[in-house]
Amino acid sequence: MSTEDKPFFDDPNAALREIAQNPAAYAHYLADFNRVVLDMQAKLEILQRETRLHCRKTRVEGDKWGQAFLRSFPVEKSLNDVLNDLKSISSGLEKSAHRRHAHDEKVEEVRKNRKEKAQLKARKNNPPLQAAPENTAQQGAQSPNMGYGGPTSIYNLDRRESA
């Protein structure tokens, strides 16, 4: 059976492929994950607080000052590590959504710049033909500034202004 005969929903990665191609869908999909992560983070923060209170209150007869805290420290540290990981996951999800959107903007900008450069190159290689300017002055009339358009023969030098 070839891949063309399979329906769309038989490919488990087809939906994710579509999401990856659309920046809005990508951001929405990551926002769903981010909501789950933030919900877990909120619940684990409550669990952390309650665990800390319980573990620090649990004293054994004969404990000196600070021994209950030292016993609870490994439990608190492991939960703190999990919470820090969740915070970095959350910020990573947000950053990824922004970078995906920025990627599409940059691709469009590159396309636009390349199109403009191609047009400039085409204009440079094939400049449009310009009509020669019409000479409205009479042939015998003297213009105030002859410049390079002045006399073209040595016989007309007498009418030209000297430097």
C-alpha cells in the first residue's frame, strides 16, 4: 500500500506538520502546553509550601535547633528544582512561539528585499530608453552658460566666453 492511498488521519504526524507550518497555530498549540505547565506549577507551589510546613514542624524527641530544617532540606530542594524546571519550560515555550512568528516575518522581509534587489538589478542592466531633450533655443542664439553644450567647431570659438 503506497502513502498516497492512506487517508490523512492515518499519519500521526500530519496534524503536527500542519501546526508547524502555520505560526498562529504553532503559538496556539504552545499556549495550550503553557497553560498546562502553569497549572502544574501553581499546584506544585502549593504542595511545596504545605510540604515545607509539615516537614519543618516534624520534630523528633531530642532534636536540637535546626535539625528538623536540615532533614526537610532535601525534600524542599527536589521540589524547588522541579519548580525551576517548570518555570524555564514555560519561558521556553513563550520564547519559541515568539521566535516562530519572528521567523515568518523575517522570511517575508527577505523575500521582499530579494524581489526589490532583482528589480533594481533588472533596471540597472536594462535601463529604460530616454528621449533626447528637445533643443528649444534658436541655433544662432547665445545661451548664457554654454558649458559642454557650447561650440563644436573651432570657427565658433569667438562667440564663447573665455575662462
